[in-house]
Amino acid sequence: MIQNKETKAISSTEFHKLFSKNQDFISFFGLILCGYLFCYFNLSFLWVSTISIVLLLRFWLNAQRLESDQLKTDTSDAPNEDEKSTIEHLIRHLPSWVHFPDTQRAEWLNQSLLRLWPFLHNSIERWMRTKLQPNIDEALPYLLSGFRFTSIHFGTVSPRIGSVKCYSSNTSKDEIILDVEVM
């Protein structure tokens, strides 16, 4: 007697769940296979280290993506959870000027940096080539002499200042201590 069994198609969500459970095994097996192939073809250590760095970078970026996805799902599930725990979780991701009342926002400084950045970039580059480069060259031993900056580029996006705190107590009268959060 032959029984006719119905075949059931796997939906995309079920496939994703199945693949995510076996992803660690697949990654480990792929790493072992790559190691075997490198040894089999007598490839240099440089190839192995380059691919290892690329894989580590991939895993780190994946972890960052998962963390940001978790934060998004935490905020979207807020009405279903305990309100106090949701607020405590979200407070951890706020800037420092919210947590510490003695720090100040530096939005005016951010606007100034945004407008001055192309000019500051040229000034800093000139300073690095005329002042910093000779000092580094003098500090290096003779075998490493000839230090030069070949190219200096700070990018087109200016740095962002999160908060600024000025310490006035426990300092001498000719001293200013600034705690600047650069993002």
C-alpha cells in the first residue's frame, strides 16, 4: 500500500529561522574549509590574515546591526512592556548632557565647526606639516628618519560635540579644564 504524502512548502520566515539557527555552524564550516584550501594551495599568511580581518569586520558590523535592530524593536514594543523598564532602557542611549546637569549642550559650537571646517582643515594640515612633522622626525631614531605626511585628509563632515563641561574647582587660577564629548 503506497501512501501519498503531501509536500509542504517552507515559507520565507521559516527558512530564515532555520538558516539563522544554523548560521554559526555554516560559518564555522566555511572557516575550516577556507583554512584547508589555503593550506592545500600553499597560499601565504597574508591572505589568511586579510580574510580573517574581513570576517571579523563582517561579524562586528552584523553585531552592530543586530544591536540597532534590537533598539528599534525595543522602542516599537514599548506599549506592551513595563513602562518603567522601557524608559530606563531608552535613557541609556541619551546624550551625556541629559544625564549630567552640570554639562552643557554645545549646539552653537557644532554650528561654528560646521561653517569653519573647510578652513580649519587647511590650518590644521599646514600646522601638521610645518610644526608636527619636524618634531616627529627629530624624535624618531636615525633608522626611521625621513618621516613625512604624504596626504592629510580629515573628511568633509565636521566633528560633532555632544556636551561640554568646564571644571572650575580644584584648579589653579591660570588653568581651565574642559571635558568635551566628541562624537
